[in-house]
Amino acid sequence: MLKQLNGFDKDRMIIEPCRKGTTNCTLLAARHIKNYFNNKKDDDRILFIHADHIFDDEKKFISSIKQAFSIKDKGVIIIGGKKPTYSGVKYGYVQTTKINNHLYKVIKFHEKPSLEVAKTLYKKPNYF
């Protein structure tokens, strides 16, 4: 797959050699980015888009990113999520409360729950 990434500076890429979990790779990447820019700025935004998400409405997706990036509060972590189409145990569930049409505040993250718990969370409207 790396051979297909023409034009990308491979020295600036972090490749996860095997599945270690979203939190681990996200924190490693954020630290690498902060060190790469030598802590010169503290107001930049970082966007992580995970390969297992499918966004059907490109305009809505871009609008959501713009809204998220407009938040000026420091120390805020913004994550993307989508309502699952089935209950599963291979991903985590994010419990939220609605801020506006596209933004939600995270209340709790449930990492890879059991199938019984996943079936319950899947049915709840405030879980992504």
C-alpha cells in the first residue's frame, strides 16, 4: 500500500505494524506531530480519519469537519463517528450528548464491548 502513496513524504508517516488499538496510534501520532513542529503552535488541529469508516454524504462530512475545527477551546479532542449499521464487538462505542445538528459532546467511550452490551448500545440513539 505504501508504494501507492506517490508524493507523500514517507519520513513523516507513522505506520502501525499491527493492530494495537485506536488510542495507542492516535496518541503516538499526536505526540509525533507536536514534536515534529517543535511545539511552535498550540492552536493547530489534527484530524484522524480511520479506515473503517464510510461517509456517504461528502458535503455533510466536510461541513462537520469545518464545524469541529471552528471550536476554539484548548484541550478539546474531537473525534469522528458514525451510527453503526449493526451491533459489533470489533470497535468501540462513543456515548454522546447533542450540541447541534452535527456535533456531540463525548460522555463516555466503551472499548470493544461484549456482544450483549454492543446490542444494547447499538439501539441507543446517542451512541456512535
